[in-house]
Amino acid sequence: MEQHTQKINKLAEQISDAFREKKQLYIFHGDSHTTRDISEEKKFIDISNLDQILEINFKERYAIVEPNVTMEKLVLESFKKGLIPLIVTEFPQITIGGAISGGAGESSSFKYGGVHSICDEYEVVLGNGQITQVSLLKNSDLFCGLSCSYGSLGIVTKIKIRLIEAKNFVQLNYFSINSFSELTEIISLKAKEQIDFLDAIMFSKDEGVVMVGKMVCNLPDSIKARTFSKSLDDWFFIRAREKMRDAIEPDYIPTIDYLFRYNIGAFWVGKFLFDWLMIPVNKFTKRLLFRFLDAKTFYKGLHSANMSQRCLVQDFCLPSNQAVNFLNYLEQNINKYPLWICPLQASKIEDKFSPTYLKTDFILNIGLYADFRKSYEYFIEVNKKLEDKLTDLGGKKVLYAHQYYSLEKFWGIYDINWYKQLRTIYYAEEVFPGIYEKTHVNKRYKTKVFIIFIKFIIALFKKNT
């Protein structure tokens, strides 16, 4: 803890200097899971060294961590004590701070909401360099505001996050569905049962699978565990499609493999790489390319090549009773599958930037991750129409990805007076860039696919010689 204090005091001094000089700060925190171009961001302050687990309390079931601790690191350490976070993001290299700032959720979110909802307290360095503690009992307005604010209100430097008892395996049952309406009906029913995990994939408008998980201590006799982390393992979405057609028996998955089941192949984005390289997906090619198929590598490649305007990578949160309307809109206007469906508990506090802060009790997140090699003008048009439709249905985007809202439309969705007041009270206005500035995309990205392809071939050659 002494080392942590030294790091934070140094950080506070730097911010205090910037405050006096009225110098706007950009924060560098290492790898990013945003899909926006980060190559031109100025990096005045480096907080990538805030990556330590400070405490894991078994008795009271919480962990104290610095913001750049990855989900993988926290899961592996807490699992040794028989615990895991209440919500674990699907990609292991997402950091706890990034999950809070970016509105992350996963298949236990139907019980708990977003990752920020399982955090009880933050240490924050304000825009004037002051170090303060925030929670629902102290500076509650800032505590609520920090969730999904993308570092625009202060720098979170320490996090208290809740843990839950873990078991060795997840028993995963698959339920085939034949329509969007059946999808929402089954999810609504299963969410009321005594289960641990719940999500779904739609493979077309009339083919999908709802996946229901429950942690168990041991494997049944004569059952072999199914993994999703080895080079010859099926990608999880491929296995889910198989089980959609033969959903009688459950899979038993080692718990950590389940938690990060979408990492290899980055959901199904890995298929884009194979398509772009014009090679088939089989055991040989998956093994050959294995080191390039995790989500962290995909995001590095995405940033290096500036390819994110050739993909639709968005998460849309809607009241569950509007989800079918939005799914029908996607079917009629986009017609890209698979779609990931993740139910979430609605916010119980005034975390107004959270995509779970909606006028409803139950939310469905619809994840659209699709290859979209169209003209730039059409790409922008499609994104803006998606944003308009989402707003019409009372939903919100998860802002880790591109947002193309006009300033007027953005502040028609979010509470600008509430935000400005927080920025003023906590000295953020002159030091930290605003949330619209940080999340809005206002330029065409210059892609560098050929250069990245050459680098890819060189890296592949080095690996295999």
C-alpha cells in the first residue's frame, strides 16, 4: 500500500501542476479496447503502472485493486481463494478501470448490472490534484458520475470491487429459439431462476440459442470438460451453434474457460481475419494463427490498421420490451449475424452516463460485431440511423465504440446540466477533456491494411522458424 501511495502522490502533483497552468490532460493507460483511433492522442500522464492488486479479503468478499489490473489478473488471484468478481468481462485483458469507465457487462449482468455496479468505493484524483474517496456515502454525486464517464471527471486510482464464491466448473445449458420474440420470452423466464449466467446468440432472425450457466463443484462421472482456450478448441460461438441444433445435454466448462470463452476469436470477429486473408477456418489454420486470435491482439491490429470504419462494432442497450423492435430494424436494414444478446439489470442509482440508466427494470444489450466493407459515406449514414433508431426506442449506446451524434443529439440523451455541475464542482472542466470530445468520431480514418498485412506475415514467419 505504501508503494501505491507514492505513485498516487506523484500523479496528484502532476495534475495539480496542470491545473495551475490550465493545461488539458490526456491519460495514457496502456492497451485500449475502444474502437476509436487512439494514435493521435497526446499522452501527458502515464498511469499504466497502476496495475497492482492491493488486497483480496476472503471473509468480506472484496478486492482492492488499482485501475489497470486486468480482469484476468484479478480472476486468477481471487480464484485461488475460491472467489471471483460478481461480473467478469469476456476479454481477459480488459482492465477493471476500463470496465468501469466504459460500461462493461457480461453474462452475470442480468443479476448485477454493469461492472461499475459491483464497485463500492473509489479513490480519485480530482482535476486540482486533490486525492479523495468516493462512495454512495461520501461524494455520492461523483461516485455515480464516474461510471461510464471515460475519465472526464477525474482519475480513478483505487477500486473496491465485490467478489462472490466460485466453483470449479460451469454447467452450461443451451435452449434453441426460433424468433426474436421467443428470445426475449426465454431470457425473461430464465432470469427469474436460480442461475449464475445468462446470455444468447442470434444466428439469424429465426435461429438462436439462449445459454444458461450455473457453477458446480465437480464434473459428473464419465463427462469430459470442454475448454475454449487452447489452439484446437472450437471457438465458443461455433460450439453454441452446434448446441443450438442439439441442445439436449449441457456442457461442463472450467470456470475460467467459461468466463473468457469469447476471448479466442473475439466473439466471431476472428472470422473476419480469415475472410480478409482468404483462408479457410479449420484446425490447421486456427493452430497456425493461434497467437493472433485473442481479443487483445485483434484490438492492437484494429488500432494499427485503423480498420474500425470497416466494421460495425457496437453495443446497444434497450428496455427489454423494445428489443424485438430494434432486432427487427437490424434484420431489415443491416442483416448481419451473429448478434450477441446480454441481459442486464437496470441502474438503481443515478449513474446517468451508464447504458443501464434507462426507464425500465430489465435491459437487453444487443452486440453487433460485423464486417462492413462499404463506402465511408454509407458507413456514417448507417451509424447515424442506428443511433436515431436506438434513441427513438429509449435506448443508449455503450460509448466504448464510435459515436456520431451531433452535439445537440448527444445532450438530448444525457443530462448536460448534471454533467457540467460535476465538472465544475470537482475541478474537471479545465483539466480533463469532456465526454463528448472523448467519444465522438469526427473524421475519416486512413486505413493501413497493406502495412499491417506485411507485419503480420513477418510475425508469422518469425513464430514458425
